[in-house]
Amino acid sequence: AQSVTQPDIHITVSEGASLELRCNYSYGATPYLFWYVQSPGQGLQLLLKYFSGDTLVQGIKGFEAEFKRSQSSFNLRKPSVHWSDAAEYFCAVGSPGGGADGLTFGKGTHLIIQP
Amino acid sequence: EAQVTQNPRYLITVTGKKLTVTCSQNMNHEYMSWYRQDPGLGLRQIYYSMNVEVTDKGDVPEGYKVSRKEKRNFPLILESPSPNQTSLYFCASKQDRDNYGYTFGSGTRLTVV
């Protein structure tokens, strides 16, 4: 069965500093990988996704993520965070070919931005 | 505007009183799904539907029912709610089995007392 681990429950970053949120997955082959963001009181918004090809993926709001097969990781990065980036971030894995599995989510990382 | 609409946004109910949370999408998506979100557990899939009249259990289906009589609607039914179903619920939809661009609704916060 597929699984996702987000090792950091909370991360605090100063505004303007760089950010990296960690995500490790467990899956038998190359999965589909996603990062979602959930702002307070809101639903989930897709930041970016990886299906195949270039392992560095660009997303919305200045985020990027890098797929590293050897490390089973898909870490999210942003060079300079803004106060509006404070939110809950979820990494998710899906099975290629779609179908019944849906998405398996990590437990989330809560990002706090210090002024 | 393309969206998934859930209602209600907030609901407080008593144990055992049947309730329905509605979900509607205007994108003609085939796939729809219900998730619940609990602190420290992330999102877990309750039920999903691959098309009209085709539904199946996700990871945590106990205590829930769904139906898919029309493509756009996918209601979540709690026949006899219990306090352990207090949670934040999300409906999501996507175009087809190979497109994982899920669109999520804004969520329904349910409290069962």
C-alpha cells in the first residue's frame, strides 16, 4: 500500500527566508505526486503535481518541488516566503493509471511565518 | 466559475439524527470523492464514485453512505451520526481516472454531540 510521510508537523520561518517542506513516499513504482495547500477555513488548493519527465516541477505562488527517486522524496521549496504563505501543506501520492486508489495524503505540515 | 460546492459549511447535530451533506460540481467530472480531515491524521478517503451509479468504499467508510444518481451530485449521508464522526469533510472531483487534478470543495465542519 502507498503511504506518505511528512516528518515536520510544524515549521516556523521568517518572512523573506527560504522554505523547504519535506515529503517521503512509499510506493512500488513511480507514483503521481502532489502538493496541496490549505489556508485557514478554506479547502485544498493544488500547488503542483509530478507525473513524469523533468524532476523539478514548478507550481503556483512561486513554489517548486523536486522528485528524487533514490530518496523517495518530493520536497516542496520556495526561495522567499510571504506572510500569506502561512497555511497547512499536504503532500499526496496517487497511483498511475488512476482508478480506485484515490489519493493518499500525508498528515500535513503547519507553516508559521514570523514577521 | 468551475467549482465544487458543499453544503452546509457548518453543522451541529445530535447523535442518531440522520443528516446529509450535499456536494455538487459544475465541471462535468466523472470522479467524485469524499474525504474527512482530522487533526494529526490528515485526509482520509471515505467513499468515491467513478461515474453515475458507480460507487465504492475508501479507507474509512464505516457509518457513511453515498449515492450518485446524477453526474454533478454526490451527497454524503450519515444515517445515525456518532460523536466520532465529528470532523471536517471535503468533497472533491476530477475529470477522469488518469487526471489527478482534484478540485476540492471548501469543506463542511460537522460536530456531533
